Amino acid sequence: MAKLFINKDIAPDADKAKYWLTGEDSISFSDIQYFMDWMPKDDNRIDVEIHSCGGDCVEGYAIYDALRASGKEISCKVVGTCASMATVILLAAPLERRTAYQHAQLCIHNPYADGVSLKGKITPERLESIAADLKAEKEKMLALYVERTGQPREALEAQMATDSWFNPDKAIELGFISSVVPAISAKKDSNIINSKTNVMVKKEVKVESSLLNRLLRKCGYAKIEDVSAVAMVITTSTGDELNVEREEGEIQVGDPASPDGEHVLEDGRTVVVTDGVITEIREPGSEDDDVEALKARISELEAENEALKSNAKSDDDVKVLNAVKKAGGIDRLTKAAASKYVPAGRQATSKRVEVTKPMSKIERKLQKIREQRNKE
């Protein structure tokens, strides 16, 4: 047995967005189609529970016709409210399989046009046309009520004119239901057969008709479990992405993945992908290997440090080298060191004179005094 819940307003698919914007929901003819398509082929019973204030006439009649044309055993039960077009759907089941809970409420009324929907110019001709359509809708509904309840037209028409709620007892009187569901906390299931050798339980099948289910069906999936695992995106040590088809847990050899090649992960592991499948996962090197590599690197750095120390210069050395550089270099300083000074009384010769040290002013003055004394 499949259980169908009609616990929302009845509206076409085109109006669903309006309901969602208000935080509510609705049920349409296409929802019922999806429901029946999802039923097991060997399940010949539909148990409908109604808690709806009705809605769109076209959708309501379409649901009524679909249930009756399904060829399945239809049962309808009013669990809360059943008004307007919801009462038409209630009548899809035969009278003996139409029930209601003790505190359920029903309401039938004459068709009407919403004043907000009357857009454009309101002319006498248009009003007459609207009135004719409403009368035709009323006759259609009354004819269905009379056929499915077996009650006189006058009684049903009088109840529709009151536009008021009535209880299950009145619903039995008007032929909408045959009985009230008794208030029993526990009921023995007559479909359960127990024996020493065989236990057979007729299970109740509940088919949901939600937006998620409809989207899954459009994508070719019967249920959410049929959807393949979502790809896990792993960032490698080089910043590239490795896609693995696994919803959760550690990646394993045999998982579908892309792209092909060797991928080094941030934890040091190397993942090998061949033909779209992980064929190998190599763990990073051992701790001993890492320690030895670090020691070798430390030795290289120490050797470089010693070489730098041996070639290092003091601050004074650096200052002298900078002064030499500013003076024009070593060659220029060497040339400037060769003095061309010739003492007084001597002739300059072409021979190279070796000068030991330049004379100071005092020494030159003493030299002058000595020369004067020698002349005297």
C-alpha cells in the first residue's frame, strides 16, 4: 500500500513559485503523476490522507481523474480539513472506502471568482461571461457530488449555499464519507500472519512527492542513494587539484580519480593515477631518512659558513678599501707617491732621484741658515 498525503493547497506548477516566496508549499497534478510513477508495479492500493483547503479547480479535477483512472484500489481519509476542491479528490474513492477522523471538518461551497484576479476593464458583457462560467462550474461540481454521494441535488445545493464547515456526522449524512475512524490507540493489523514456519507482514509503502524527489527523477535517479559519490577535491603540494570520486573517508587504491599522473599531496604522500583510477599511494620517506638528509644539509651549511668567515674583513679593512676606491684605485695612489720635489740649489737631472722624505718648513729654514754660513 502506498500512502499519498494531500496536505497542501492545490495549485498548478506555474503558481508554486508564489507559494515558495511566502514560505508555504502546494501540490499539483504533476506531483500525483510522479507519485504513481514511483509506486511499485505490483502495488495495487493507494491510501490517500487529506488535510487541505482546496485550491485550483483544473488541478483538482485532474487529480480526481488520475486517481480514478489508475485502476488501483483508492481509499481516502480526512485527517484534518477537507474543503472546496479537496472534497472532489475525496470522492475519488468509493463510498465504503471514504472515512474521516472524529474531529475532521469539511466544507463545500459555490464556485467564486477572486476580485483581485479581475484585471482590466469590467464591462457588463464581461461580468455576464464570468457569471456564466461560474454557473457552469457549479453545475459541473453539483453533478459530480450527486453522482458520488448518491444524495439529492437539493440537499447538496443547500449545503453549498451556506459556505460553512460541517462535522463527520453531517458528512455521513451528505454521503461524503461512510464512517468515522474510531479512536483506538493500538489496532491489530489483519494483514500480519504469524506461524512457526512463516511470518508474512504486508508493509506500508510511503512515497514522498517532494521537490528533491522530482529533481532526482528528472536527472534519471529513482532515489538519492542512486546518485554517485560526489568528487572529493584535494589540493596537491604544487597547488593543483586532484579529483577523487569519494564522498568521505581516506582515499584508497581503486578510487576513480583525475587527472592521470603522479600527484604529491601536502602530507607528503604520492598518489599515482592511471586511466582514471588510483593505482598506487606511496607514503613519504621514513623519519631516519629525513634526519640523515637534514644532517647532510647542516654539514654543507657549516662548511659554507667557515669559508665565509675566512674571507671576512674587519670594519677597518672595509674603510681602507673604500678610501682607496674613492681615491681612484691602487694604481693612481702608486703614481702619486713618486714626488718631483727638488731641494734649493740643486739642478734637476734626467736621472731618477730617490727621495726619502719631504722636508718640513723648519727643516727648510735651517737648511737656509746653514747655506748662508757656508758662503761667509
